[in-house]
Amino acid sequence: MTTTGTPAPLSSAELAAQLRSLGVRTGDILLVHSSLRAVGPVRGGARGVVDSLLEVLGPDGTLVAYTQTPDNSDPSRWALTRGRTVPASEWARLRETLPAFDPARTPSYGVGVLPEEVRTRPGALRSDHPQSSFAALGPAAARITADHALNCHLGEESPLARLEELDARVLLLGVGYSVCTAFHLAEYRVPGLGSRDYGCAVADGSGRRWHRYRDVDFDTSDFPALGDAYEALPDHPVTRAPVGTADTRLFDLAPAVSYAAKWLTEHRPRRGPVE
């Protein structure tokens, strides 16, 4: 503790020790959602946190972050995706001029600084979805990020399904279940779930184009209740402890998705398509 009452910055070694104590293991495939502000001061900031994670995972482990770009979206939805509205008279022009997604260059948006640190590391790979990409570092990165279908944000043709196959784990570092992308994979498995139209700018062999597609109408409003119910199961599937000053949770992705699909089927009303 410093003389002002602010915690002294954690070293990478101290942070690594806390992650090991929580249960992060060498060789894990780890999907991380984080708030570095919640963690408190760390030497090196986001770079130091990623260094600590990679040290714990070791050369056989893989670090994964969600590098979404929801700002590359239809201007009719910018009130939700960008926090501002534009007149309907501008929509057609914006659809023609919005920069296309470039997995090597387009920064992530709205997910904090750690995903950008992962995305820009030498050797990092990123999936190709123009709105819901993932970046990964490690030997499983190619398998995780390959073949992310343009028409599938977070379902069976996304990195989340590959993470499920690979027995990945989820680390919620100072954030709650509302940002747990693994639960979105479960939404695809809920009968009668609603869908909606999406649009974004993409680049392919023919140049830039505006891509329209239909996918799940996502809803995170009940994710906190879902997560609390999962955490309260008698077999204690979630490990919870402080890392720095952050309340942190660690759990296996596949059983969490399986539970979430059943929970959402029982607790969420069925909806038709959203026009």
C-alpha cells in the first residue's frame, strides 16, 4: 500500500502467482474478459497483465480475447452500437462509405484495453468476422480463429464453438457474467430464439461491399441471473477469488455452455423474428 492508500502496482510475477492460486494452469486454453481498472495498478499496464497470463499459460497454452467491432454496423442501429443516432437520410451514404473490416488493422471497440494488447502482439491471429472477431496467441490460435463464418457471430461456426471443442476455460477478470460471450453460444441452442437482420462493411476478392445477413437477436439482460444460478450449483463449477483488486471467476467453458442452453430454454420466452 502506498502512503496515499492506493495499492502499490503489482509486478507481473505477483499477478502470475495470483492467477495460479486462482487455478489458471500451464497449457490452458483461456478466454479472458477483463476490466483492468478493476484489477488495479499493474506494472506495465495491459502489457504486464498479458505478460503474466502468458507466463502462467506457458508455451503450450493459448490466450484468447474477444475483439469485437460492433461499430461496423448498419447506421440504423448506431444508437445501440455507437451510442449516437444519425438521420435516416444519411444511412445509404454511410453504408457505401463505412471502412471495411480488416482483421490485421481494425481495432476492437468497447471491450477494454486487454483485447487490443492481445490483438497487436506479434504472432497473434484474429478471426475474420467483421463484428464479432476473436484474437488468440498460442499453439491453438490457428484452429480457434479459422473459418469464422460471415453469417455467424458467436455460434457453431465461430471461435466459441472451437473453444468448446478444445475444453477451453473462461476467466472473468474484474467483470461479471453480462459480458460472458460463452453464454451467447448457448443462445444458438435455444429453440425458438429470435433473429434479426445485420449489416456491415467487408472486403473480399471483389473489393469492398456491404454485407447483409440474419443471425441471432442477442440478449444479455438475463446473463447475470444465469451466471449466478450456475455459480450456485452444489458441485461449485466456478472458482472465485480476488486478482489484484478485481473480483475474478474461472470456469470451464463447455459445461457452462451446456448449463446455459438448458437454463435459457427454461427461463427465456420464445420470440419470433425481429424485422
